[in-house]
Amino acid sequence: MAKEATDRTTIDLFASEKRRGRPRSNPLTREQQLKVNKRNQIQRDRANGLKRIELKVSQDLYDALNQQALASNISRSQLIELILQQRVDG
């Protein structure tokens, strides 16, 4: 029987070492947790009809976008979408 890293039910059967103190609240490693969380986020975005676009920008532009988003009380992603939508519309 092979060990499955994401198995939360029988994880204790395969424990290789005993640790003192409070037991871990999540049996997955931090790296595995990040992968699961990212996969779940992508699935939520797809369910909401969102598409992913990636781009690289200079540090100055990045900082300016962060400042403007903070001043507008919206996320950087929302700000970029607003700018792109304004450009496409007209």
C-alpha cells in the first residue's frame, strides 16, 4: 500500500517519527498546502468566469500600481482590470 501525501484519514498509519508538543493541525507540508490552495484558487476563478493573464513590469510601475490601488481602496488586480477595460472600451 503506497502512502498518499494528501490522505488526511490514514496519515497516522504512516507516521515515521513521533514529535513532542502540539500535533500539527494540517498533515500536509507547507509546500503541499500551497499547491492545494493554488489549485483551489484557480478552480474558484474558473467557476467565476475569470481568466488568468500574467505579465512582467518594472519595479517602478509595480510600486505605482500598488500605491494607486491602495489610494482607490481596491486590489491591484482590480485596478489593472479597470485600466485595461477603459483602454479597450475607448
